[in-house]
Amino acid sequence: MGASMAMTTLLRLYLDLERQMLLAEGIGEPTVDIIRDAMDPIWHALSDEDRAVLDQREVEFIRSQEGLRVPLGDHIYCRDSGPRVKSPIPKEPIKDWLIAA
């Protein structure tokens, strides 16, 4: 993976909730259904590619949070847009600042 990569925000959120759901399910936590309900709209908002990647995984019964690291591979990452563009800080007050914004 030569260039830096970043996971999409929605996919990261879904995976975080999935980890918590699996952990809660493993210890019999009654709030597991609330977590599942929160995951549903995120699932539908994911891209087709993200859902396909998630569907291909195998997730086993998890008993600890450390065991919830499920490798997905590099194909779930998108390319970083690169370094931020730096703008000089104005030394004088900005005139017509609403137009500049």
C-alpha cells in the first residue's frame, strides 16, 4: 500500500458499532438489539462495494473486545486526497467577507 489510504467514515462507524454489537451479544447484554437497530440505516447508506466486502467476511463468536479485529484487506480503503492546501493568513481585515466565504 504505497500511498496513504483512509477508510470511509460510514464504514468505520458501521464496523465500530458491529464490534460493540458482537461484544454485547457475546456477554448477553440486553442492549444488543438497540445497537443492531442503529446499524441498519448505516448499512443501507454504505456503498454497494462496502456492503459486498462486509458480506464476504467470516466473523466468529467473540468473547473480548480485543478479539473483534476483523481484517478486511486494503480494498476497503480510499485514496487520501493529499496534503492540505495552505492559504496565507490575511494581515488586514477582509473587506466584503460574506463574498469571500
